Amino acid sequence: MYGALLLLLIPATLGMRLPGAKRPLIEDERIIGGISSMAGEYPYIVSLNLTLPEGSGLCGGTLITNRIVVTAAHCVYDLDQGTVVAAKNVRVGLGSQSRKRQKFVQAQEVHVNPEFEPPVISGDIALIVIEPVELSKFIQVARIFNGNLPEGTKLTAVGWGMTRTDGGPGGIPDSLQQADIVVGSREDCSQFVPGYESSDGPQICTENKLLLGTDTCQGDSGTGVFISVDGRRFLAGLTSYGANLQGDPTCALDDGFGVYTRISYFRKFIDQVAGPHTSSGHKLAA
């Protein structure tokens, strides 16, 4: 049952097909019921554009040093080939909440968490190494949240995924979208996430019924989820997958759940990769 459920969920978690692509590398995740972000509001959020002979994909990520981007492992893993996407096929867009205005840089290295073993989606985190970027008002590094995330905690998810599920006009937004989501209960989330104890483990679970009409879904994959503490914003997780107990991946269902990789749980993996790649004065912010 566990494996079958995750196989049903995989199409809801993988990247978004871009115009002209033959087939998707990964299906899209989108922000539903959100609003456009302001210029410079999330200066650490980046877009990931992936290109392969089989198709193209769009995901998101977050800058955590001046040359390290954290994203979802499934964004940079080719399920058809069973291999990690080569760095030469990954471009990182940064410097603007508008994808059209972003500056793009080439990935140098792609590191997938060794605990990520598809088709089971757990340990869904990867790091992308780029050339050091100069920090500015519109390019910043995010601080990682190390605290607890009890039931009822409000988080904010962001992304460039599609903004509606009915196939109507709108498509892929140019402007970064944001929406609030709420951490669910152990009782409910354990029915959806096998072995779930709390959102202080490797995964954060949210319940759509706690804040109806908002959700992440296909395209927002890998993009950051944030918590505000005393007026400061911290990176708590990244978009992984979502569905309801029946395996229906339609976004923003009232009975749906969202699952997000909890960043601080994988700090050892992050430190192992980021250690050699921290430039003077631009180490991990915690």
C-alpha cells in the first residue's frame, strides 16, 4: 500500500512542462489561491530551468549561500533514466520575482541526498552549486529555521507554478506567487504520510482543510516554504508532493495534504556539500 500510494503521488510532484517541450521531465506544482509577491520580497528564491532530450522542466529553489541552491531531489532526478540530471542541463534564474527579468547562471554541480530513493519520495532534497553571485537588494541568502513546527503553525509557500486547476487562462505566472498553509495534526497526517510523527521530523505535513482554497501543487516543486518569527523570515522547508487519501493529486482539494521537506533535518547533508563551497563572509545563515 505504501509503495502503491507513492507511485500515485509521483505525477503530482515532478516538474512542469515548458512550452515546446516534447514531454515533461517532471509534472508541475502550482500555487493555488495565492497572491503575487512584491519586488525584492523573496530575494533568495530562484527558478530552475531543466533541459533534456526527453523534455524540459521548471522547478524552484532557494539560495542558502552565495553559491548553493537548495531544491527538491525529484526536480533534478530523471525517473525515466534513473539518473541525476547533469549540471550542464540546469540553469538557475535569480535576481527578480519576474522570471522574464531574471539573470540566468549555469549550474556547476548537482548533489542529490543519498537517502532519496525513488519511487519512494522521502529525503527529497538536493543542492545545486553555481558560481559565486554578488549579493544585493534582489539577491540574498535565506536563513534556515531550526525550531519546532507544531500543529497549527502558519507557513508561507511560494512558487511560479500554475495558478488554477480548471485549465482556464492564466497558465504559468511570470510573477512569483505566495500563499499561506498550515501544519496539520499528527492524527490526520499519519494517515497520509507513513510513519509520520510530527513536522519536526524529515517532512512537514500541512492540511488544506485548515486554510481552504490555498495550496501548492505541480511547478512549485523545490521552492521554499517560510516561517516568520519576530518579523524575520526563515526557510523551513521546500515543496515536495501533495494529494488526498485517495491519491487524487488535484491541487487545493478540501481533504488534501501537502508534504514539504524539512530543511534543518538534513543539515548534515547540506553542511557536507556546502562546506567546500562557502566563500568568505557568505557562509550558511542559521
